[in-house]
Amino acid sequence: MCHILGWTIGDVFGNSQVVEHPLARGKLHISLEVDEQKITAFGTPDQIDQHILNCIQKLCSPTGGLSLHYTAYLGTPISSVESVVRARDKHHNSWN
């Protein structure tokens, strides 16, 4: 991650502007913390699946890396954790 005086490049320009810029898309490695507090904690399996798909389609490409990080908070249903893993496995090659 590129830091400028303690800020990331995404703090300065906005993450979506950075990763969608033609000079950056497919050339940056993005380490993404998957939503842990709302969608994956309280969402339905379909909402979780859609969230993971959106992350992959928006941020991943065949030439640039994306790491999805996920930590389940205490009290997160095991079915939600399973949904995250299933969605990741299902959509890992679903980049645009």
C-alpha cells in the first residue's frame, strides 16, 4: 500500500478512483478487508454472495492481484462464514 505522510493513496484520491484509473487497473495489488460488521454478520447468503462478487468484479483483474481478508466477529453465524467461503470459491475468477 502506498502511504503519503501516514495516509494511503486511497485516502487522498478515493479508492475507487485509484483502482479504476487506466494507469492503475490491473497493476496494483489490493488487500481488501471484506465487510465484517454488516453484510457478513447480518446479511443473507445471497447478500453475502453478491457482496463478494461485487468486490471481485470491481477490484480484481487477470493482471493485478486482489487479496480478500475476512475475520468473523464473535457472534457471527457460522452459516455466514460458510457463505463467505463459498462465494469466494465460486467467484474467484469473476473479474470484469
